[in-house]
Amino acid sequence: MITIVPYKPSWPAKFAEIGQPLRQALGDLALRIDHIGSTSIPGLAAKDRIDIQITVESLLPAIEEALNKAGYERSKRNIGDHVPPGGNPDIHEWTKWFFSPFDPDQAVNVHVRIQGRANQRYPLLFRDYLRAHQAIAEAYALVKQELVAHQLNTSDAYYAVKDPVCDIIIGGAEAWAATTGWQQPPSDR
């Protein structure tokens, strides 16, 4: 069951707290470590779960070993991201590794994606666009809250509606990126 909570000012600090041991465990294997998802957008209501993107050169066994030692387990089911309409259809552009903490009380999602791939760029652009456009972020929060209020809070139902909404938002984000010359910012690392 999915629950959406009001924005918590503690989320950036929580990301920093979680990110530090990941940085230590991965060392140079991680090109960048970023706070992504709704908890990374000030003022945005979200699931009380920190999403972290680790950007790597390639998906190597050493990465999985390091994350296992840091307390995370790779999902064998969640191996790719939703492809937005008009997105690059090459499945390799959307492949990822997804890790959850061994401790079920730790609310963290770790997404490991390859530098320069479409799915590595998407969450950073999405995040920065919503940070720059508060009204759109507020509308996005309303969609999520309404999904839960209307009991579309099972994972399948929630994402069946949320993903197309994100596709609409990323369309605006792409236009904004082209207009502003947006580039990936320095890592949150």
C-alpha cells in the first residue's frame, strides 16, 4: 500500500546520511551519487522513501558486491525503467540495477544506472525541472495524493497512472532543457 506524506525538510539530510556509507563502499566505482525522486524536490509531497541514483560506467559485479557489503540487496525483478512515448526504444537505454536495504525498516531505493544512458539523465532532468517549476511540482503532488485518496495505492494501479503523468512532465522538462541549455548539474555526492 502506497502512502503519500507532506514534504519533510529532513529528507535532504536523510539522503546525506544514507549517501555517505554508499560513497565509502563504492569509492571510484560510483561516478556520481544523487538524491532523486520526489523527496529531492523541496515542498513536494511524496512517499517517505529516499531515492538515490548511483551513476556508474557499467554494471559490474564489484558494484553489487560493494552494495551487498553496505547492506543492500539487488532485485532480480526491477531491471529496467519505464520507457516514455517517443523515448529511445533501445532496451539498454533503460536497463538498471535496483537495490533495497536488507533492513526492511530503512526506507531507501537505490537505482544504479549507466552514465549517459537515457534513464540516467531522466531523473536528474525531472528533478531539476520540478525544482524550477513549483506550480508543476504542486500539480504533480496533487495527482499522487488523489491516486492514494481514490484507493489507487497498490503499486500496479499507482504506477499505471503516475507513469503517463511523468511522461507529460518530462515532455515539458525536455523543452525547458533545450531552451535553458540545461546540463546535468554537479553530483549531490
